[in-house]
Amino acid sequence: RPAIRPRVHLTPDVLLGPGKIDLLRLVDEKRSISAAARAMGMSYKRAWQLVDVLNRDFDAPVVTTATGGRGGGGAELTDLGRAIVGRYTALEERLNAAASTEVAALRRLLPKGRRVR
């Protein structure tokens, strides 16, 4: 797990952070908002609210859904959703690489029993 998980204020009222990104990653993996919510220990209602906010914040849907029932249903990331996750992941990787020396120094300040190897 990365040491630095950024919260990015794209505008004063559009925020992208680890919670939304983790939800999108899980929706992509599980093809279901409810399964992604369960995996995160989040209510379906809260997960749906986050997806709805993301879909409204961007010009096009980030997640699309199909009605459930006997034949299935489910959800999937759109190309825009995958692009958002990809750009956030790249940012996260660059920040962690750039800060690795400082993060290691901070970890050395922890008591020996709490240090990460």
C-alpha cells in the first residue's frame, strides 16, 4: 500500500481521493457497485452516492450500470473512468517515488515495534 494517498482538489468543489479511487478500482474488478461497497465495508447507498458524484463531476459517465435481475446487471468503468484511475495511479506512484527518502526517514522515527519493514 502506498505511503502517500493524495486528495486532489481539481476545482474547489471537485475532489478526487483514495476512497473514490479505491471504489472505482473495485467496481472495475468486481463489475458491481454493491460488491465493491461490500469489499470496502461501505454501504451500497454511500457507494452509489460516490459514483453519482463522480458521474456528475465529469462531462461523461465514469461508471455505467445495467439493471439487475435474472440476467445479471452490474457496473463497469467507462473509458473516462479508467483514464481517471490511471492518471491518479500515475500521480500516486510519482509522489511516492519522489517522497521515498522522507517517508523512510519518518518511519525510522517510529518506535522499533511500530516500524514497517
